[in-house]
Amino acid sequence: MIQLIASDMDGTLLNAEMEISEENVAAIKKVQAAGIEFVVATGRSIEEAQPILESAGIKCRYITSNGAQAKRSSYKLTIIGFYDN
């Protein structure tokens, strides 16, 4: 059984107008209603990503900044790791 779906934003979730299509919004809400967690994984910062999802009415978790940050929709930020070589 599928427990989680993760999606990139640019070139995947967003259309040419940098918006989430109504079809994608409906699909995300359908899987969430079925108990499947939806997560956005993006190179964008949380400040760039979250407003787009929230304007579409989607609440989800985020993996942002190319994996450097993970965030719940409740604004609790957890740093996963950052290594400066």
C-alpha cells in the first residue's frame, strides 16, 4: 500500500504559470483524504514553496532547500543537515 507521495515543484507540480492546476489540487486532496501523506520536495526555500501550496488550499509537509530543511505545515522547522565541505 502506498503511504507517501513526494513531488518536486518546478517542472512537475507547477504549470507554465507557476501555479498548481485544479486537476493536481484535486488529485492531492484525494490521496490525502485516502490517508496517503503528500510531501513537497524542492530546491526552493520554504518561503518560496509554502505560499504556492497554501494558495491552492494544500496543507502538507515540505523538504526544501535541496534537502537542507524539513518542515511540517504547522511552521515547526527542523534542520535535517547542512555540511560545509
